[in-house]
Amino acid sequence: MNKYKNICGWSIAIAVFLFFCFVPVGLPKLDARIFGVILFAVVMWIFAPIPQYASTLLSIPLLYMVGVPAKETLIGFNDSTWIFMLSVFIFGAAIQASGIGRRIALALLSHVSASYSSFVLGFLLVGLVLTFIIPSSVAKSAVMLPIAVSIAREMGEDKNSPGMAGLTLSVMFGGWTTAGLVPTGAVANLIILGVILQSLPQYGYYTTYAGWMGLIGLLTVLITVVTWIIIVAIFKPKSGKVSKEVILNERKTLPPKLSGKEKRVLILAVLAVLSWCLSSWTGIPVWVTGVFFAALMASPGIGSLEVSDLKKLDWSTVIWMGGILTIAYLMSKYAIAGWIAGIIVPLLHPFSGNIYVLGLVISIAFLLLSILVVNPYVLASVLLPPLVSSSAALGVDPIVFVALFLMLFRFFIFPYQCQPAVAVYGMAEGEGYTLPQVTKVAIIQSLCAPPITLIAIAYWSIIGIL
């Protein structure tokens, strides 16, 4: 199966590249060739016949060969968003290495009332809190998963039983759904941040903590609460009562006092988050303070990282993100985004008279497209610049499209669309939830996306964004 998938991926990628290089499509010759390389990379990322980072590296010389200036082929790796993302990766690795995330999670869960419903909500809310200091959905879930499995066992829940599934699903969604709370919550957020800065520099305020949380923060909390209701409604445990002995015993395994490493990392984390929250007032870009605190976190004796820890960073994703940011830049600079906008505008124009109807159409289209274009990063880099370009013709503020993308990122239908869903399933070694169980929650959650879109548009209108 993989062999045929790989052949199919290579064949489609090469065919699309050659088509745009030699067949007139209404774009200037250089722009068409650039778009051919972009689509080549996108198809390779979707089918993954080779790793995504390898496809990214391959696209760089292709861009140069079709006529892109050498400096522009690497523009994504010379972008403040990419630098900030790298610093956030280092920041997250330091938090994990120190163990402070687990201590905070246990401290918060110790105050949750002893019921199944409360613990499902508790894991989701702990995910919200950890979002401020752990910029990775999978890392947040990894902190909470062993605790959830132990609680389920204490309740008498078996492998994949409703109670076990409910608790472990709350851990997964506690890492994923909550990541939209702040700009540093996940890599996907940073990609959108980069697209905003490149395509809509006048809306740079929304890349700050204050602007971002005003735009999407409350909606993230709403989606989290909706997810809690769905999980509790679908997965009924054998008993609704939960023993808190597991939490107490887990806390006993920790040293009674914070270690020196934990103290240093916690202080640096609090200072970093404060600097990011105040960036709209201080005028200091988040990437500047991000690099500063990442350097401190990576300094032995000051932070918690050793050289060996830095080698464990997800460098393949770091390379891939540079390629995605390059695509977003090229789509906006050349006539590509405008050309796609010329295709999109006639399709969306019948709905442009009513912002609520337009929002519904975009939300449904996003959910359907995300099934095909599996990775939301790719969808954002390819689709968002054209939507921004089409905003004037549609008579819509472009920030609407950005805000909708930020919100809709958190919805998926099948597990393969959400890397944390598969990762947490693997970490639990099949004992937690099954993939059909996560699909059931995801489908119901996605059915809630259109009404949540209507609520979001009303909210943005009330606070003066629209």
C-alpha cells in the first residue's frame, strides 16, 4: 500500500509541477513556475513519499531553478516567526526536562472534586493552564496521560472502556483544543502568526498575547467546554466516583520542595509569559524576548537543558516550518494569491452579503478541505493568502478569515488529521481510547463548528473587530 502511495505522490507532484511550468494558466511565466514548485511541495507533504523536511529541502533548489532569487528561496528561514518558533521549541524542551509541568498538573488536579465529570473537565482545564508554558499539544498530553490512565484503573475501568476512553480523550483534547488560547500554544498558531505578519502587517496587534486572546481566547474556552460536554455525554464510566488517592500518591513521588532546576525554569517561564503578554505595551516583539529566554533556558546552570537535550529537538519540523513560511511569503509577494482569489471570489460572492452566511460557508469548506489537505499548516499557507487577497472584492475585513482559520484549526474529523490524536493513542499503547472513539468525538465536535462560527462572528462584532 505504501509503495503505491509513494508512487502516486511522486507522480502527481511531478505532473503538477510540469503542468504549471509549461501550460499557460493566466499567470505570468515566473509566477506560474513558482506555483508549480509550491504545489509540488504541497503534494509531497500530503502523500509523504519522503519525509516532509526532505520535500522542503528539495523545493529550495527547485525554486531557484525556476527563477526565484536565492535570497527569497530561504526567506522562511530568515523570518522572525521561524526564529520565534525555534525559541519556543527550546523553551518547551526546557519545561519538559525540568519536570515542572507534571508538578503543576498534579497540583491543579488535587483541587478537582472526586467525580468522573469533574476530572474530565479538570484535564481539559489543566491543558488550558499548561498552554501558557508548554508550547506543544503532544507534550501537554504526555504530562497528563499517565495520571489519567492510573485514575481510570483505580475506578475499575478496563482497556478502551468508556471511562478509560473518556479520561484519556480529555487528556488528548486538553492538549489539542486548548492550544489556540495563546500565540505560543502550538506550532500551528505560529504558522498563522507568520502568515498574518507577511500578508497583513497592519494587523500585527493580533499576533500579541493581548490581541490574540481577545480574538480567539474566549472562543477557545468555549470549544473546550463543548468538548467536555461531548465526552461526558458519550462515554459513561462504570462508576461516577473517582478516588483521589492516585493524585495524592503521584504527588508523594515528587520531592516536597521545588528543585533548583524547577525553580529556575519556573521563574524564567513566568517572566517569558509576562513579557509576551505585555509585548503590545512594551513594543518589544515576542520573538526578541523568546530568543532571550530560550538562550537562558538552554544555558546550563541557569535553565535546565544540556547539549544532549538540544539534539532531541524536532529539527525535521523546524526545517518543514521554514518551508511553509517561504510558501506563505511567495504566495503573497507574487501574483499567485491574487490569481487564486480570482477563482475564489465568484464562488464566495453570492454569500458575501451576509457575514454570518459567509462564515458558515468558509467553516464548512475548511472542514471538508482539511480532510484532503491533511495538515492545517499547509492549508493555512496555501489558502489564507488568497482569501486575504479576495477580502476587498468580497467587502469583508481580512481579519475575519484569519480569525476563522485560528478557530477552525482546532476541529478535525478523522484521527489522521490530528497528529496529537494518533500520538496520544500510541503513548497509551492502545489501553486508552480507540481511534473509532476519538473519531466519534471529533465528528460531533466538528458538527458544532458551524454554530460556534456564528457565535464567534457575533462576538467579534460586539467587541468591535468586525
